[in-house]
Amino acid sequence: MLSTTQAGVTGNGHRSRRSQREAGRGDPSAVSAEASSPAVPSPATMLPPNLPRICLALQAETVAELLAKAEQAAHDNLLLELRLDYLKHPESALPRIRQFLHSWPEAQLIATCRRQTLGGKFRGSLDAELSLLLHAAQAGCRFVDLELESAERADARALAGLRRQTRLILSHHDFERTRPPDSYFERMRRFAPAVYKLAFTARNFADNLTLDRFVRAHAAAYPVVALAMSEWGLPSRILSLRAGAIFTFASFSPGEETAPGQLDIATLRRLYRVDDLNRATRVYGVLGYPVSHSLSPHMLNAAFQRESINAVYLPLAAKKAEEILEAAHEIPLNGFSITLPHKSALLARMNGLDPLAGKVGAINTVIRSNGKLYGYNTDVAGILGPLEQRLPMRAARVLILGAGGAARAAAFGLKARGAEVWLLNRTAARAATLGRQARTHVVRRSDLKKLSVDVVINATPVGQTPQISHTPLSADELKALKPKIVFDLVYNPLDTQLLRLAREAGAATIPGFEMLVAQGARQFQLWTGKPAPVDLMRHILLSQLASVKA
Ligand code: NAP
């Protein structure tokens, strides 16, 4: 019986004996080793135990800068890729690598010196690349990264020499698109590398699913790393770990990416908690396009962490509703938020619908349970929650400005609570339609002075950044309406001109971020069955909004 280390099992539990038996194919020296002792894995393919789940890709123009970053990074993460090809004189790094490993003997260094023709920065020949990698291995690098295309062209003896010194990460990069991964994987198997690395470029959401499928199919038997580059590929950088990939790549800090779409280590660790991901991790996300600006990942990941729930919430950029449904069942997603442009389109694809969401005609939250999808509209709770904390809505008189998606949620939600509602909208016909559907009054601007209300809700974007001096109602109109409460759904800026005028008119005010928090809290509750840590979510959101402003 082989010990765990002998069998080549990593700290993450990967690497079976089957993969160890693959060792040596295509490499003459390794083949003979396998023939003489088939059960003993080659040191060239055994992975060190407790390999970190993040490989920090380091790049700099000078050796001093590169090693200074490695020093700083090693305190936090011991798996480091040194991109020697970014250096003006890569060979000058070798003595400094030895020195570094003297101070950090437990550091796992990957040396990479990718040539320009394969997307790197090294201008030398393949022989020069191999020679540099060999010297890096002799200096103590525990891995070298060599491209599949280079391995296929390399002199067999040079390759065998390299493998005697260190472990080979065989990589393939495609900077244009995502192709079927299996043909590359088959070509790689000939070389029996220690790690199989595929980095494609995602052009849409579905490309993440292609890589996820690949990792799920092979990770139990082979140490794979599979990533989709570009902003479309963000999910793959996190979900590949859940599917069983041995590590993912991160940049040292934002702006220092060595590949398009690479996330920085702090984001991977603190926001997405990738060190804790496992097969049991439940996956949630916000689907739509664009989603990169969404604050929900900050708010909901913090809530999952606070409540010790093994779940992650991702921005899932998807242009097509079909991609969302495919992801929902394939990843599978346990639930998701839906943003523009899919809020109405997906409604008809649900297996069940919250009655109020059906009336509003839009869903923003989906629960997936036993393979079925159930749609909800938590914008309703996002509006009612903050209002009802201050005033009962039964028989309250409410003026809603706008007749779009948020106004619909407000109108149907308030009517369900027994409020009396008036609508005022720029396009009168739209207000008339919503008024008929939700059984509200409709008011013209010229008639506003005849009205007095308890609550005004702004469900238009008027006053939003950058037009922060605009207001949907004048000071005189507000004074005439005499509202007790003014709720501005605009959340950027935090304090709007309308809210300032409302305070001057003696009204209590509710800023738009309260709706963001309340609708997110309702999502959390729907997905987990637990009350949300609302104070934490509010705190996280406020600090995010403050940093957006800065
Ligand atoms: P929407 O569906 O596009 O509807 C926008 C509404 O605003 C329409 O009734 C439109 O009138 C009106 N409008 C747009 N520009 C206007 C202008 N310059 N002057 C007067 N009226 C104007 O948008 P929505 O999804 O309902 O969102 C509305 C606002 O609520 C946005 O600012 C959004 O950020 C905010 N919101 C906040 C939250 C939150 O969590 N705090 C959630 C959802 C929405 P027409 O019919 O004439 O085009």
C-alpha cells in the first residue's frame, strides 16, 4: 500500500494512482523508470503536500522588485509564480532565487519564462527558455511552467533533464477563445506532467461552463488547473477550485495582472473565500449584463461568512437568458439574483412564481430546489421593509414618482398592504397603464398642489450621479405635499438633492441604500431560511458606496 505522499495525493486530495501510472509517457527517461518500477511514482510528478489553493503570479521589470514582491507575498501565500519573462535580464534572477529560498525554504516557486510567440514576453529561443527553466529548477524552483507547444517541439533529452530536476506544469494558453479542452488534455497526457494547466479566453458566460465541465471530469484523477481569461471568465477563477482544480492564479494587487481577468489575492481570499471552497459549497450569484458594478457580492458574501454558511456569491455576467438557465442546472446554482436585462424575460421560465412577483411582472431572485426554479421579487420587500419600520402602510397615502420596474414593485407591494397610491410619471400613458393594473390613482404634475400624502417615493433616476443637483420634485412641490417620509430609491449619491429638500420641508428621509440592504436581506433569508445579518450588510454596503464615491 502506498502512503498518501507516495501515491501523489496533494493536500487537496487530488492525484490518484491512475494519474501516477500515466507518468513517463512521451518522455524516454520517464518511460524506462516506469517500466522498472511501475508502482513508484516519479518525483517529477508527485505534488508537494498542502499545496496552497492560490498561486500568486508575480511580475516586475527588475529582479530586485520581483524578489521584493516575493518576500512580501510569502508571508501570506507560499505558492508563487515568478514570471521571469517580464524581466529585462531573466538570468540575473537565478542567484536571487537561491537567496530567497534560503530565507523561505518552504516556498513553492514556479518559474515561467513564456516566449512572445506564445503570449509571454521572453524574446529568446525555445532552447534559451529551456535552459533558463533548468537553471531556475537548479536554483530550487519546485515547478517550471512549459507550454504544451514548446514541449512538443523540445529536444527530448532537454525535457528529460528538466524533469529530473523539477516538476513540470504543462500549460496551454489561448488568448482569443475557448476551445474544446479535451484535445489539449490528450496531447498533454503524453508528457505526464505534474500539473495540467489550461487557460482559454472566455467570450461569453458559457465558456466558464465548458471549463467547469472539464475540471469536474478530470480533477479526481489528474491535477488540473483550468481558467477562463477575460472579464467573462471570472466565475471560472473561483468555481474551478470548487470543481476540484488544484489551484487558481491571483495577481499581487489590482493592476498587476499577468493574464486578462486575473483577480488580486485579497479579492479571492477575502471576498470569495476561496481557501474554504469545496464540493459542498453552495453557489449563488447575480446574473445579467453588466454585473461588474454590482455591490451584491460584497454584501452577500459577507453575510454568508458572518453566518458560517458554506456558500459563495459571484458576479455572473451573462447576456443570454438561456445561458443563465444552463448555469442554474449545471453548476448547479442554488439560487441567483437577476438584474437587467433579464428581469422580465426569465419570468416565464420559472416552475413556480411568488404571486406578487407575477403581478409586478419581473423577478429579481430565484431559488433552485430539487431541480426546479422559483421566482421572487425582493424589490417589493426592499421598499416595504424600510417604510414599515417607520409607518404602517395600511391606509397610508403614498405618491410614487415613476412607472418603471421599481415603481411597479412599489405600487403592487403598497396596494397589497392596503395603502392608497398615486402615480406621477414623465410619460403619462405608462403611468395610466400601471395605474389600471395595480388599481392606483394617477396624478398629473399640474394637479400635485391639490394632493397631500404621507410618503413620497422617488422611483426615477432623477438626481443620480452625475446629475446630483437634479431633483424630481421642487422645494415648493414638496412643501405642498407635506409628506412625513421621503424615500429616494436612488443610492448613488448616498444623500440626494431630493432628500436634502425633504429634510428642509420637515420630512423624515430614507436613502436608496436602505432598499439595497432590505432586498438583499430578503434574498439571504429566501436562500438560507435564516434572518440576514442586516447591520453587517448595511455597513459593508455603506463602505463600498463610499469607496465608489472616492
Ligand atoms: P426604469 O424601469 O428604467 O424606470 C425609470 C422610470 O423613471 C420611468 O418611469 C421613467 O419615465 C422615469 N424617468 C427616467 N428618466 C427620467 C427623467 N429624466 N425625468 C423624469 N422621469 C424619468 O428604472 P427602475 O429600474 O424602475 O429604476 C428607477 C430608479 O430606482 C433608478 O434610479 C434605480 O437606480 C433605482 N433603483 C434603486 C434600487 C435600490 O435598491 N435602491 C432598486 C431598483 C431601482 P418614462 O416612463 O417617462 O421613461
